[in-house]
Amino acid sequence: MERIYLTQEGYEKLTKELEYLKIVKRKELSAAIEHARLLGDLKENSEYDAAKEASAFNEKRVHELEDKLSRAEIIENLDTASESVCLGAKVKLLDLDSNEEIEYCMVGPDEANPADGFISISSPVGRALLGHKENEEVKIQIPAGILKYKIIKISR
């Protein structure tokens, strides 16, 4: 069984989504299905079909979330003694081409959001940074070209 790595915040976000889907959304969809039934013939009732489809989608998402949360490992609990880039590390980089500083938090794929500074350890940039230490320069091949970074700081 493959582990899913999440930050505490990511775990709580998924837990809240699951709770919402199970408690609130299920009731809303059940009411929508009941309302559609009252409209008559179910064979040609598009509202009923749409409500049933939405309910099935909701249940699929509930099962996905339950599975992820059952396999989740909170990354704050991982070894904090590492001096190199690893899962859960915050990495401050200097772009050697633009002299711009960038900061990323290394997370698992389920929590990645590059726009907010969370990059997946399985992304090209994340994979290339793993294992490197402060003051090392890293060249990363991406489809748009080559990124050149210097690791300024690694923290937890």
C-alpha cells in the first residue's frame, strides 16, 4: 500500500472536504433526487439523471478521499535532521538567470500547487532538487529550456 504524504494543513483540508461531502452534499443530492422523482416519468427525466450522476460523482470522491486519508502520512512527522532538500523542506532558491529569489515547500503530488509555492517531489523541478544541499547549484531540464538555481537555504 503506497503512502500519501501530506502536510498537516493538507490533511485537514482533505478531512474537511470529506466531512462536507458526507454530511452536507449527500443531503443536498438526496433532496435533488427526491425532487426529480416527483416530476414524473423517470425514463425521460433529465433532472433525475443529472441528480443521480451528481450523487455518483460525490460518492466516488468520498471513496477517493477515504482511501487517501487512510494511507496519509503527515510530513511534519518525518526525520527533521536532514541538511538536504527532502519532502517537507522549505527551499529558498536564487534563479541564476534573473537573480530572483524563489521559495518552495516540497510536498507530495496530492498537495502540489506551484502558484502557492508548493511543488511536488515528483515534478521535474522537485525531483531535481531532492538530495541537494545549501550553496549547491542545480540545473534542471524542463520543456521550456534549462533552469539554473542556487540553493540559498533549506528549512523545515
